[in-house]
Amino acid sequence: MSPRCALTQPADLVITGADVWTADAARSWTDAVAVRGDRIVAMGAARVAELVGPRTRVEHRPGAMVVPGFQDAHVHTPFAGRTLLQVWLHDLAGRQAYLDHIARYAADHPDEAWVVGGGWAMECFPGGTPRREDLDAVVPDRPVFLMNRDVHGAWVNSRALEIAGITRDTPDPADGRIERDPVTGEPTGALHEGAAYSFQDRFLPTPSRQEWERATLEGQKHLHALGITGWQDAWVTPATLEAYRSLCASGQLTARVVGALWWDRHRELDQIDEFLTQRESGAASSPAGAGFHPTSVKIMTDGVLENYTGALLEPYCDGCGGHTDNRGLSYVERDLLAAAVTELDRLGFQVHMHAIGDRAVRNALDAVQAARTANGPSDHRHHIAHLQVVQREDVARFRELGVVANAQPYWAQMEPQMEELTLPFLGRDRAELQYPFGDLLRSGATIAMGSDWSVTTANPLEEIEVAVTRVDPENRANAPFLPEQALPLQVALAAFTAGSAYVNHDEDGGSLAVGKRADLAVIDRNLFARSAGPIGDARVDLTVASGRVVYER
Ligand SMILES: [Zn+2]
């Protein structure tokens, strides 16, 4: 077809009357978008009007706002989707609500040999650890295994402990802990870190590929409903890689996904050969423009502060004004981390590091520095996620080393877990170093954003609200948490669109421009309007991924 013909061919979809925020470099606005196939073919009311034909779907949305499709730079879609299909405790209000839901689920699913799920919050139990007796009372006959909201521990019943042969005589694994009764020494039903993961790997039924596919689609549906059209999966296993690949082949994967292959911390550099194979065999792009790109490697360098596994430079406080001798855990020891990042960088992988404590963040930056020294500059866009405690002298290193700050902004608020389980053990000085997104912005760092769903809500609008206000959207009267670290709305929106697209090497997405992939979300109000109300109260009305409407409210 001639170029002229291509220009005048009608659009498949046009959105008019809305305020269109493009996330381009100038952060410019327009008032209409036209989509043909998987591409944006025109912007601006006059140009768009020319492309309306008899079969064009016209969405006239006065008062609405159009943004590029959100991209979540750190999310666990298949795992979260799987939990959505199992015992989903995330939205429930504490111990009794959990137990009622678990009892109901067990009664509704009499054929499931295991009762599995997750999402309970540590703050709902004394000392952060639930007990098996509670579960025994509602499910006495079948094993129960429930991951906590943070995925750093599990709650199990007596039947599950029995099946795993865990008794008072079982030693703790090197990378975790079996919670024990201080008087009797018996396991109480809480398994921390490695103790929970090895339990899961060894004893829980292995999901089939069909189950992983179903879980991934369930997760994708949830994310599309929130305006999300792409993400980085922060924990791809061989099983979920297969699920992504086959969903891509069947055209059911409508998002653009970068997969971060999971670094096994019990092994060393030898596993890199397997990543090369997975990168080769796992890549799959669908004709619709979506696709799966397993080009990143996720290294979990430490744990979390709530159970003292986050790696700190100075020891944890004891909660009573003194210090312990515990500095937390480095899951990948400093020199090995540097060697791993250097080798992965040399082979063209992006490295996606989990770092919570200030020692973990520093080791991660040092590792990228080692890679730069050995290999010279690269465009792999290595990133560090979470960034809970960052020493001031490390902030500027993100820009210097070209490391993207991958923020989970929802965590930067004062909530019970922070108040009861973090601050007393961190101490006042370090408490002020938490989630320094404002400082990172001022230092010139590139910021991407993600939810870590199902750890926290996947809703980017709620996430962005916290980035902007540093206040819990469920308790908006609360005082802001370190308000000098808040981000302007424009910056937070750009981080959740263009910033995450940058980290995903998605030059075709993350902003709206003619010729780019048509990934966009229609929000029910202009978030910048004076009358918009709280950001997290806004709703996504329509989501378009690669030109296809994938969600409509
Ligand atoms: Zn995560």
C-alpha cells in the first residue's frame, strides 16, 4: 500500500475529549489518540478526527486522563495469580478473619490434599509469628501452608510439620529459621526465609504447566484492570518461563514482559550457563507486539528488616536502646556478588538486585562498579529494587554507575509493621535513611517503579499516591513518613511508565507518540486537576495493550 493510503486508512480506536499525558521527554499533553493495529497512528484532535471511519471505535471521554500503560518494574505475576486462585488472605483484617477464610476455603475444596495460599501480615500476630494451633483448630486433618504477605516466611499447621518431619530436634537451615516455643522448644508453626522456601520446594504439590498458565493469566487480568500493560517479573523459574512462553505462543499473553531469571543463592557462577540457555529458548514475541523477554537475572542479596535478615552495615538495635551483634544476612556474599554481576554484565544480562539494608545496597552498587571496571560501560540498565535503607554517601552512586533505582513506593509510609517491627530495631538515625526517593531524584538517578505484588497492592495509582504523599491511603490523616523524600506527581507517573519501560528496554512503550506501541490506560479523572481528590481513589476505565482493549470497567 502507498504511504498516502496508510495515512488515510481509518483508525481502529480513537480516544477523544480526554487530557492525554504523553510521558514524552517534555512531559507534554495532547487531547486525542488514534490507534491502528498495535500502533499509535495520530495524536491531537484535528489529526485524529481525520482517521475516524465507519468501523472505528470512538471513545469520547471528557474529563478522563489518558496515560501510557503502566509498567510494573518488580512484580510476581504467576505467583500472585496462583495465590489469587488459592487461599488469598491479602485483603483481610487480621487473625480471626484469616481463620474464618481458611476454614471456608478448606470446606469448599474438600479434594485438595494441601490447603495452600498466602498474604497474612506479621503485624496481626504477637511478635510477628502466627501459631500452628490456630490452624489446627480450623484444618485439623490436612496440611496447611500459607506464605506471609512479604513472602519471607510461612505459617503451617501441625499436619504440615509432621509430613515434613520437622520436630524440636530439626536444626535450622543455614538461610532460615524454624520458630520454636521458648519453653518447650517445639516448632510453633512459623518458618522463616529458607526454612519456608525449602519446605515449599520439597513438600508442596508441584503445579502443572496448565496451572502455571492459568495463574499467569489470572495475574495478567488483575494487572490489566489496573492499567498495567507491561512488567518485569522479578522471579522467573523454569516452570513459569515455560508458562510465559506458551501463553505467548497461543496469543494469550497480552502484556510485554521482561523476565528476571532466578539466581539460586545456594550455587555459584556455574548456573550462568543455564541462564544463557533460558535466555535463548525462552524469548518469545507474539505478532501482537506483546512478548516475553527473559533477559534479566534477579539476585536476592539480603532478606528483610522485620525478621533481621536485611543486611546492615551496623548491627540491629535490640529494641530497648541497646545493640545486638546481628548485622543480618548477605544471601550472596560480597565477592561472589561482584563476580556474578561482572560475568552477567559481560554476557549481556541485566542484573536486578533485591537490596533492603544499607550493607546490601552498598554491596550491590560495589558489584556494578566492579562490572564497570572490568567490562567498561554497558547499556544493560542494572537496577536495585526496594532500597529501604540507603546510606547518604551511596545515593549519588546510582547516577554515577548508571544503576536504576527501582522503587516500591507503597512501602514508604508509616504503618503498623514499620512502627512495631522495623523502627525499634533500626534505631532513629537509620530510620531517617529509609526509601530516599526524593534524594535519589535530586541526585539525578533514573527511577523506575514497581509494586512487588502480591507483597503489596498492584494498583499503580495507590502506589503513586504514596510516592507523592508518603501517607498510607487507608489512613490519610496520618503524618507523612519522611516527607522530604516525597516525589512530585509528574515524576512518580513518569517512573511508573517511562522509567519502568527504560529498565525493561522497551523503547517502543512507556510513552505515547505516533509510531509507538499502543499501550495506554484511561483513568476516570485528570490526576493533576485540583478537584481530582486522592490519587488512589481514581479508577482505570479502559486499558489498551498493543492496540487491543484488554480491560473495560
Ligand atoms: Zn519481590
